[in-house]
Amino acid sequence: MPEKPLRVLIAKPGLDGHDRGAKVIARALRDAGMEVIYTGLRQTPEMIAEAALQEDVDAIGLSILSGAHMALVPRVLELLRAQGQGHVPVLVGGIIPDEDVPALKAAGVAGVFGPGTSTEAIIKAFREASRAAAEGA
Amino acid sequence: MSLAERVLNGERLALARLLTLIENETPEGLEALAAIYSHTGRAHRVGVTGAPGTGKSTLVNQLALHLRRAGDEAPTVAIVAVDPSSPFSGGAILGDRIRMRDLAGDRGVFIRSMASRGALGGVARATAAIVEALDAAGFDIIIIETVGAGQAEVDIARTAHTTVVVDAPGLGDDVQAIKAGILEIADVLVVNKSDLPGAENTLRALRSALRLAHPQAREEEGEAVWVPPVLATVATRGEGIGELAAAIGKHRSHLLGSGQMAAREEARVRSELEALLREHLMRRFLSAQPDGRFDAVVQKVLARELAPTEAIRRLLEEQDEG
Ligand SMILES: Nc1nc2c(ncn2[C@@H]2O[C@H](COP(=O)(O)OP(=O)(O)OP(=O)(O)O)[C@@H](O)[C@H]2O)c(=O)[nH]1
Ligand SMILES: [Mg+2]
């Protein structure tokens, strides 16, 4: 029997206005055989955590262009931990200044991807982070 | 505490986990479902189906909001949104939650997306099992959204008590739903996007098609015959939602009052057991076959040396002898 597809959540927290990048990633992950729960624009950390719980996802991708990542990402991680999903890997894509990356990783982010990252690299990161989480659980 | 106990205890994370295990048809999931099965049978199950983009998710969002506004009496609502898997990659984009953001933060609502995962008949079975789990977890109303209109949708509709078929003007073909034979399964018909031009035509087309699909409805009106109402809604503005909720409630009362609920439930359980039995017998049969025999028969039929009925007869005879 083939392995069950990974279920991932792609969310767009914050107030910036378009989700082209997030949609491109969602499609690439689908084409890589994943089931992508896509929640659309302007998600609060609470909405993201709630969707992650109800959908029991293997990994979460956050697309952030607004510059608010230092506020949004740790909040999502905190909510996940509080609801017993601290093991679910969170990957962040978008416009993230280099100097913020260490802090995000220290907060528990499994990967950070700038605008130039290839879709292959992103697919690989989702697969590996999900596998590592499943083995650690 | 076991997973089943945690689900019955109202733990949402445990429920979400159970749904995954059921969807993946793991032994652990099936065992937990069996353990909670005696708690099922309370929920009213509402199927919502129709062509892509007719506004089903927007409508489900509004319907759930409406139901949840009933104060202390408000029923809890679970939503299962099924989207097709890509036949090429096996992946899927499950985007129905985009239209359901108004429901965020309400603990009386639980939304679960699922992909159809291709296997013929498999979606309907997995969906039915997931609905059972949500029922046991105590949700009063379970709404199942599927994109019509193939056999899978008809099968899923069969597991619902009330099936709402959603149409919209401007699909280029007003009788799309009718052609697909989905009209026969409708208990309530909705023309959504009634703010758009052509809505009147769609309403008219559906009403006349309905008279063809339910010829008995005219003669036996007043008897215990359900005549599916045709409703106009504008889901984006929440218009017509009260009427939709009322029609669903009325249909439920009709099912209960006429004895049809019991009949539907029996038919559902019967066909579910038949499907399971078929599958188990087949698996048992195939595993009892010596390696390669089934494949050899397939090749013979392929080469037209053997007719399919003859092939089956031989396989069964050899099995009986062995
Ligand atoms: N004008 C108008 N647009 C609507 C109405 N209801 C929904 N829409 C729009 O129709 C589009 C599709 O809505 P959805 O609710 O996603 O439709 P759906 O049937 O769930 O779509 P699929 O799940 O992809 O089949 C969205 O852009 C909605 O805003 C309505 O009553 N009037
Ligand atoms: Mg939808």
C-alpha cells in the first residue's frame, strides 16, 4: 500500500494583501503529492492554530510578507504548544531579513525560506520536517 | 485514557487524530471507531453538493453561523469538506476553509477538510466513517460538502439524511445538475448567487425538472410525500439562509414523522454492511488463491480465451475443491 499523503497547512497570517506566493507553494506541494489545506488571507495566529488542530496536519507553512513575522510566528508556535501540537513543524516563507532567522529558529521554526528558494527545496523541507516530527513523536 | 475515551470526553485534538487514523484506515482508527460506535446515531447529517464554484462553502459557512446563533439551544456543528485529489500527483488543495473564516473561534464548530484520494467507493466509505466519529463526538448537525456530481457524490449523499443540491445561474447550462442525475437525490434545491442575472431562469429550469424527477409529487401532495423545495439564496450576503435552515429542519421532521428516517437508516446500514462484506470476502478469497492464479486468469480473459463469467466460475470451483 502506498504511503498516505502528507497533510500540510498553508496559511497567510497578517494583513498584507496578496497570496500569490502562498498559492504557488500550495500548488507545488499538491503536485508533490501532498494534501494542502489552504486557508486564505489574513489569518490570525489563533485561526491558524485552530485549523492545524482540526485538520491534524503534519506540517505548517506560513507565508509572511508584512514584516510582522517576529510577532506572528512565535505566537503561532506558542498556541500550538499550548494545544498539544508542539511537535508539528512550522516553516516560514516570505520576506524575512537574515538577522531574524536565528531568532525564529531558536523559537522553534523548522525552516525559513526567502523569495528565491526553489520549490524543490521547499518540498524537500516539508517532507523532511514532517518525517522528523513523526519519528520524534 | 484511550483515544476513544478522549474523543468521548470532548478532546478536540483526540478527535482530529482519530479522524486521521480513520481516513488512513489504520487498525487503531477502526478499533477506536468501533469502541465509540454505540454513541452514534444522534446527529442530523446534511449533505451539500453541486457543481464547482456554485457557492457551497460560502453557503455552509452561513448555514453554520445561522444555526449557531440560536442562543443556548444552538446545535453544535461539524463540517466535513471533501475536495478531489489530483489524479496525477495524488495530492490535493483543500480550500473550502477560505470561505468559512467566520466560524473561527467557535468551539461549537469543528471543520475538517478531506481529499477524495481516488479509490473508487473509497471516499464515500471514509467520509461515512468520519461522520460517524463526529456523531459520536457529540456534534448535533454534521454538514458534508462535496463537489458534484459524480457517483461518489451520490454515494456520499446516500449517507446524509438531508441532501441539499446547490446550483447557480450562469453555469452556461441550466440543466447541468439534472443531466448528472443529481436531482433525484435532492431533498432541498438551492439556487445560490441569486443576485446574478439569470437566476430566475435557473429557478424555473429547476422547478420544471423537479416535476419530471418527482412525478408522484403532484398526485400525492398532502400525503407523506416530500416535495423538494427550490430556494433562492445569496450566500455572500446571508440572504435566504433562514429559509434554508427551516427547509432542512422541516425535512428532518418529515423523515421522522413519516417513518422514512428509520427506513433510510436501515437501507444505509444494509448497503454499508454489504460493501464491507464484499470487500472482506474478496480479500479472503484472493489471499486463499495460490500465487499467480488470479493473474493467470486475468491474462486468459485478456487474451479472450475465457469469458469473465466463465473465469469466475472456474476460480470459485477450484476454490471449493481446494
Ligand atoms: N455573486 C455571488 N457570488 C457568490 C455567492 N456565493 C458565493 N459566491 C462566490 O462564488 C465563489 C465560489 O464560492 P465557494 O463558496 O468557494 O464555492 P464552492 O461551491 O464551495 O466551490 P468549490 O468547493 O470549489 O466547488 C466565491 O468567489 C464566492 O464569493 C452569491 O450568493 N453571490
Ligand atoms: Mg467549496
